[in-house]
Amino acid sequence: MEGILVNFRGGRHTKYNNHMILKVPTLTKEKAKALIGKIVIWTSPAKKEIKGIVKNIHGNSGCVRVIFEKGMPGQSIGSKVKIM
């Protein structure tokens, strides 16, 4: 399954570099709950992999929150990831 990294998780004054919002186009809020605990892999242009885990749902449109091992670069926004 594939998804798209939409943005960093954060608020008005904070931004978490290793927390990302992931959108899977065909998901609803109920189906997104089944993804909790799955592993997400992002591959950089230099072919390095950064792994993360789906922790919770985000909003009502089927987005989920992913926490990665380390901070993500800004170029990861809008790119595709693999969900295993």
C-alpha cells in the first residue's frame, strides 16, 4: 500500500521533525484505524530508508500520524511512502 506525506505535525509555534501526517487516498476514518501499528518506509533520493510507525489517526478524512526514527527532511513532503 502507498501513501503520500502531507506535512509535518505541529502547531502554531512548534513543529515536530519526526512526526508526519500521511494521507492514503482511498481511506476513511474507520479504515484508517486498521493501519495503526504498521511500518512506513520513506526512501530518499540517495536510496536511504527511514522507517516509521503509524501511531494514530489524524482528523476525519482518513489521514494518519506517523512517527519516524529521526527527523525528516523538507523534501519528503509530497513524496510517496510504502506501508507494510
